[in-house]
Amino acid sequence: MKLLKVVESTRPEKKLMAVFQTDNGRTKTVHFGAANMDDYTITHDKDQRDRYRARHKKDLNTNDPTRAGYLSMAILWGDSKSRRKNIEAYRAKYNL
């Protein structure tokens, strides 16, 4: 699996979408992030980020880094205030 791009979502209720290329050449699109909600890349509020991470830790139980929960946690609520840096860290961490 390879992450091709992360762009603005085509769904009005979502912020972003990630497009992956599967090992057999197909594409998989995952929309994530509620469009009407703040995230760490917007507010830069570490306390808010910590509360989000604690609340959504269960989303990582799927062990599938292409799921929306993983994408939100890594890109919108990642360690950096920069989405670009969080995308790079996500790619490196999950070898995508």
C-alpha cells in the first residue's frame, strides 16, 4: 500500500481525503476529519490535542493505518502544527 496524496475532501462533511494505491494497483480513498470541527493544526492547543488523543485512542485498535481514525490521529492531531509535516511523519511511521 502506498499513500499517493492527501487533499481536501470532496465530501462537504469531511476535511480531507487520503488516496492510497493498493498492492494490486487499485486506489482506495478514505475521507476523514469532521469539516465543522477544530483540530490541532488549526488551534495549536496541546491540551485539546491530548484530550482528543485520549478519547480516540480506541480508533487505533483496528491496526489498519489506512482507516480514518489513524489518519485523523496522525495528520490532524499529530505532533506537529503543520499538516505537511504530519503527513510526512505518517508516511514514515507506517512505511506508506
